[in-house]
Amino acid sequence: MWLQELKGDERWASSPPPPYRGIHKPGKYYDQHGLVLRVAPGGSRQWIWRGTVRGRRRDIGMGAVAYTTLAEARDIAYQYRKLARAGIDPRSTRRNDCVPTFAEAVEQVIEAYRPGWKDTGGSEENWRSSLRRYVYPSLGTALVDQITTADLVRVLLPVWHSKPETARKLKTRLGVVMRWSIAAGYRTDDPAGPALAVALPRHTTPANHLASLPHDQVGPTLEKLDTLPLAWPPTVACLRFLAATATRSGEARFATWDEIDLKARTWTVPAERTKTSREHVVPLSSAALIALDVARLYSDGDGPLFPSPSGKPLSNGAMSKLTRPFEFTPPGCGPRSGPGRPRPGCPGRWPRRRWRTRPGRWSGPTSAPTCWPPAERSWRPGAATSHSRMSAAMRSCPVAAM
């Protein structure tokens, strides 16, 4: 009997799919006695038993495809079906060969958490990379019901003081996997509970907060951008817009023109780009509107507000590189270890380079474009904005004009 793919309306596929070892398309594939082959978007494949025990549906993991054959999975599913018909929860009588390894448990946890993570947040990759580097070498193949508090201590102690932030995140992720194992019926105790907290020493490293500027230094600091004649103007405008709206770097860098209402002088940040996952309306001050005037010269009115030279949204490090010569990094625009520092030998200005231009965009000198065109240049009908006007609007404090 071939495995049958479960469609969205939970009907059997009209034709049998290929043998299970050739199935790699994400989805669920049903067999007999409640056996299910689940293929995750990341490519991992796992056997699942789905059945009803005392009126409640149960999904029980049966191990990865690489370690459990179809015949073995069918035999286990048949035994589970018999227990369920007798009113016995199969989780209470499972053999150790059905218990997943720590690495397999991590894949199931990631699969469960993935729908709640943002596509651009990097949560899944952060989970995989940290656990792969620090945990898998010693616990990756260990069964989750055999892991003890001492095992977790041995994993965390080498980085507990040298990399405290990484160690704290590892401790949290280990705890999530262990508690998932309890909920799935693989174990009854939590090795990452209070005993682990007592076994690990206290952190003595002082907190390293994000770099920040006093309120009265925001305007003068932004004025220093005037001394960078080779900076890409939309990057400068984005940094000024960021200061004038007090928003996050990603919210400003990925902003598009359809989010701006010039008549109402508002910017509506969609829910998918906010940390709270709620739509956020930001009033636009005069300084913010001037930054938009600058950005309009480099955009066709469709796409990102502040495009890169290639027309795509600015990168995460664009604004931190812009401010690096001044030893100041805007919060959210650079590494969390502190303010940006100029590279060794950095003269405090950017090397000469040629900026590519696109039709409809400002095509000034290609070897050394200025940050802001001259004052007499008209930015749009009825509005003339200049470098000096921009500086004047930001001199005291960009948020003061709101």
C-alpha cells in the first residue's frame, strides 16, 4: 500500500505517490493504521502516528525516516492502534526506539514554532546555528529522555562567561526542547528547570547596552553627515528620516511609497514589519517630509522609499557604515556590542566610486556626487528643498518639529 498524500480538504490523492524514500515535497502522507509521513518545509522527514484515544486525537512522533523503516513504522502504528482501541494512551507504553534524539526533537520544535516567526526575523536560522555549534556535538544523537541536568551544564559552562548572551539564549532553547519532550510524553521531568539555574554560576559581566545619543546631540550629530560628500544620498535621507520618526531601522529601510500619505502627513507601517505585529501610524514632521523630498529624486514613486544604488532596499549595515567615521552607530543599524568604530586606517571619508544611475533619477557627477543638490534645485512642484534647509530643520532636534 503506497502512502497517500493528504490534501487541504483531507481527501485521499487520486493517484498513489512514489515510494516514501522519494517523497521530498512538504506535506503529510497517510498510510495504514494512522501512520503519517510528515515532510517539513526544511526537508526533514518524520513518522507520525495519528489516532484517537478516549475521544481525543493524538499525534505521536515515531522517529525520523532515516532511522525507522516503513515496515517498522507500520508495525509500531499497528500496536498503537490496538492500544488506542483498548483505551490506553500509546505514549505511556512506548519503547525507547520511538523516542527522538535531541536533534530530531529540535526539528519538531522548529516546525511547531515556525508559523509564529517572521519570515525576515532569522529565528529559525539562529536556532539551528547556535544548537548545531554548541549542543549537537555532544547531545545531538542523545535520546531526549536520557538527557540530564549534568549534560546541559557541560554544554553551557564553556560559554557561560565567555559568551554570556549566547549562553542565555542556549539555556532558553534547551529548556524549550526539554519542556516539549515532556508535553510529547517522552519524559516526565525537566532537566532545564530550577536545578539547572542553581548549577550555573551567576553572570558577573556588566550589561552592555545599545549605544545612544543625548537628546541635545541628535541634531549636531546628523549635521556631521554634511561632511560626507560621497555618501549615497538616499542613505543619508533614510538616517534623517529614522531620527525624525523614532522608528526601527528595518521599518524605515523597507518602507514603500504606498505607505506614505502626504496630505495627512502620516506614514502607516504595516503589521508584518513591526515588532508588535500591529499596524503603526507615524506622524511625519517637517524634517521627515524633507527627507522624503530627497528620496523622491532617486525613486520613481514605486518601490522602496530609500533605494540603494541598485534600486533595492538599503541593507542592514548601510547606515552604520555611513556613520562609522564619526564613531556613532544609530540603535538598530549596527552590531549590538556598542557604537560603530572606524576601520583601522580609515581616513574618515569614503573612497571615490562611481554611482550607477537609472532613468528618472538624479544623474549628477558620477565620480563624486554630492549628498544634497543645490538650494535652487526644485524637488517637486511647489516645494524647493536644499541641503541647508535640511540641516536647519534637523539642527536643534529632529523630533522637535513633530
